[in-house]
Amino acid sequence: MLHYWFVTSQNKSDKLVIFLLLKFKDSNTLKIFWFNGGPGCSSLTGLLDGMGPYLINKDGKSLRKNVYSWNKYASVVFIESPVGVGYSYSLNGQIKNSDDNVIIFS
């Protein structure tokens, strides 16, 4: 099951980061937080080109099941960071800075 949500920055309420969660059937399982690299690389690349439950076919229009999907073994959170990457965005077009790369998990 795929869930997604936008999270507003605590310090800059005009910046929204998207998180996508691929949920494993067992809620007590391992959790993986995935940043694709970069900065400036969308985590959707990892979701759609290797780790997710479906892969994009060569025609670019259709999907096929991924027998090696990571969510068979864990719940995976794909994080679009910094703001401006993928579907994450700024409401005022503000330039990205290093503060946008910091996320604290507690």
C-alpha cells in the first residue's frame, strides 16, 4: 500500500516536502528511510526504477511487477529532499539552502 503526504517546514511554512510510504503488511517490521542521493535527486527514482513494487517498462507508458521490491521485507519511506526536488516545493519560489536538507527523526 502506498501512502503519501506533504510536510510543512517548521521554520519556513512556505516549504513543503513530500514523503511516500510503501507499507509492508506487518506493521511491526523493519522501517527504511530512503534518500536517493544528490542533493537534487528525486527519491521517486528509487521507487520507480528499482525498489518499488512496480517498474516502468521500456515504453515509458506501462508498468510491470517488481519481484525484488523492498516492501516485501520492510516498510520504505521515500523522502523528496531538498525542497524543489520531485514533488516537494516552495510556495514562494525561494532558493534552496542547506537548512532544507536537515531532517531530525525522533
